[in-house]
Amino acid sequence: MAPTLRTVVRRLPLKLGVLAGHDALDRRVRWVAVSELEDPTPFLEGGELVLTTGMRLDAGNAGPYVARLVDRKVTGLGFGIGLGHEEIPAELVEAAAEAGLPLIEVPRDTPFVAISKLVSDLIAAEQYDEISRAFAAQGRLTRAALRPEGAAAVIDRLAHELGGWAVLLDEAGAVRHAAGEGAADVTGLMPELGRLRRPAGRGAPASLALSTPGRHVVVQPLGARRVRGFFAVGLGRPFTPVAHTVVNAAGSLLTLAIEHGREHLSAERRIRSAVLRLLLAGQAEAGKETLELLGEALPPGPLVVLAAGGDPEAVFEAVGEGFAAADADRVVVVVAAARAEDTVSALREHGPVGVGAPVDAGDLRAGLDQADRALASARRNAERVMRFPDLAGQGLLSLLDPEAAEAFSSALLAPLREYGSRADLLESLRAYLACNGHWDAAAQRLGVHRHTLRYRMRRVAELLGRDLDDPAARAELWIALAVTG
């Protein structure tokens, strides 16, 4: 912040006097400009204290001179006496008073450079104070980040430091933590979050600033490689450079907290996956001991294994109590049998779920095999939940992988399909197997003589290289024909 004109005037060594514009002495002095031009405004930016000895000023041009300075929004005019003028022209005083422009009398023994040095020192001091305040605030934010509450503590501290409100949002825009009066009023930010969700380098802004007369809001995305959430800060006044510095520091700390938390979570999930491999390998005690290092344990009593095919993040969130580990294309969940149905109800909202039968801790491999078969069936039939015991009612074919079964059928029956135009070999084989090898019943079903059927079956056996009296061969052929429909 630049010093006010009142601060400059009050410095006793300068012996400055105010002749006009007393009510505007709280204007900020951004810089000091010395000029003897009749029109110095082309070389000004606004906010300057203009110093002159009035070499080109007289009664006739005092009014236009003041008007030009006012239009350029200078902070004030310092007039040095004892050189071109023994006193400030009355016309200049009158024009300045009428325009509300502060007019400062500079004595002969006060050099203009002393005023310039004073303003420069005051600006430097203000900037140092701003930097000091920013560093102090960053230190308090950092200490807040080290507290057990982590990101929530940073939000609380940020709202306190700025005297406004702060809100932490998740990836979807839901409020995770809020602090400060007015923090609940964030619904208007939702449409803006989409602009911050774009990948970095693809037009996504680093932050958004929204301002209305009594409300100023800054929104920033959180995350190192992808957006993992947002935070918003609101004030009833415009943000100062110090406030922006504090906000940026908070953003860095929040991103660090979120990414560190995710790394910690990722490490825990890798450990759970290792525990799952131990349990499936029959090393139950080693798996339980490893879980204890995480402060967890397998549920007591009979267990049910679930294979969840939904989004892993959503599945982990929905599991609640129970053991869960990512493995291949599903999440394996182990829960107490008494809680199985409640867990299934929570997981079915996020994708298909396969449910095994209750097993002991030493039989988790069998439980997972059942859950995987049930999940495969649920995926094939577009079902939300499939329980392994229910598969028995769907027949043996429901347990087979459709693509593998189709490949098996095509390879096994190919010699019959490729044998000239004798497509009746397939139908004859189907009738023969359906009648359990009874010649007369099968021949009657086909409408042919039984000797014709015997000839066809000898040809089938030759082409396939199979003994049709072998029960195993008959079972394979029956499955192959069932797959083809």
C-alpha cells in the first residue's frame, strides 16, 4: 500500500503546509513527479504528487492547469515557493480549493528530492510490512496444515487471516469444510467450477475471481496432476496483494495435504492388496498380522466375499466397515456374513456385484472363486447383483465364459460343419444325445430309419475322432451343441 498524502504532510522536517483540499489528504501517493511543464499530464499515470515551482503558471492558466491534473487523477500538487513565486498565486489556491485538489506549500529550504526520498522510503516500508504480514500469515497457515485436522485447519486459519469466509470443495463441488460467516453461500460458484476442471495447458485458468459491489470471491483448483477439489475464499472488500499471497499459499498447502493424503491412501491400498494375496494363498495368520499394522482386522465369524465391478473409488467409499482390496478389474470385499446384505445394498449403486456363499477365513479362495463367477454372470446378464447359490438354477452354461464356450463349440463341431453339405449330421447328433443314445427314439424324432441314423453316427464319430459311447465325450458334445443353440 502507498502512503497517504496526510502521512507525507505530517513529517515535520519537510515543513509542508496545506492550502487547499484538506478533505482529500487520505488519498494514496503512488509516486512523486517533478515537472515545470504547463501540461505534465501526458507523462503521468495518476496517483502522483506533482511538484512544481510554477515557472509557467500565472493567473490566466492556473484554472486549466488544475483541471488537467484533476482529470488525470493526481493525488495532489506541491508548489515550491521562493523561486518563481514568493507565494502561491491566489488564483491557483482558489482553483485547487474549488476542484478539491490538495495544494501543498513547499518552503524554499525543503528540496523536492527530500519529498521524493520520503515517499520512496514510505512505499518501501509499506511493501516490507506487506511482505512481513504475508510471511507471518504463511507461517500460521503452515502450522495449521500440520495439525491433525489438516486441510480443514488450513481453511479455518485462512478465513481468520483474511477476515472473510473460506470453503473446501471436493471434485464434484460438494462442501467438505467451511469457515467464516457467509461460507454457506457458495451455490453460485457451481457453474464456474467446470472452467477449472479442464486439464492444465488446455485453457484452464489457474484461478477465478468473481466480484460484485459487496462480494469478492477467489476460487482455485486443488491437485498436482489433476483437479482433485477446489477451495473458495470470499471477502466483503477487494483482495489486496497480501491477501492474494495468503490465498496462494493456502492453495499450495491444501494441494500438498490432498496429494499427501492420496499417497498415504494409495500405500494403504497396496498393503491391502498384498494382504489379500496372503489370505488367498492360505497364509491367514500372516495376512491378519499385516492388517493389524494398519490398525484393522478381518471381521469375526463366517465371512462373505464380494466381487464389486464398479468404480474402485466409489466402491472403497461405500464399503465402510470391512476389508476391501483392489485386484485386477474388480474390488474384493470381505465382510462378516451378518453385514453382507447391507454392504451389497451399498455397493450395487456403483456397479455389478458378485456374492459368494459364507466361508471361514481359511476358505477365502473358494469364496472369491464363487464371487467372481457370480460377478461374471451379473455382467453377462446386466444384473446389479448375482449370488453364487442362484447360479445353480440357471444351469451349467451360466457358469461358462461366453467367448470361451463359443470358441470351444466352434472348434469341436467344425469337422461336422465342413463335411460337404451334410448339415443333417449336427441335427442327427443332437437327437441322438437328447434321446440318451436310444436308436429307435432318436430315429423317430428325426423321421429316418434307424440304420440311417447308425450310419450317420459312425460318420460323426469318424469325423470328430470321438467315441460316442464315452460319457465324457457325450457331455462335451452336448455342451458344444447347447452353446450353438
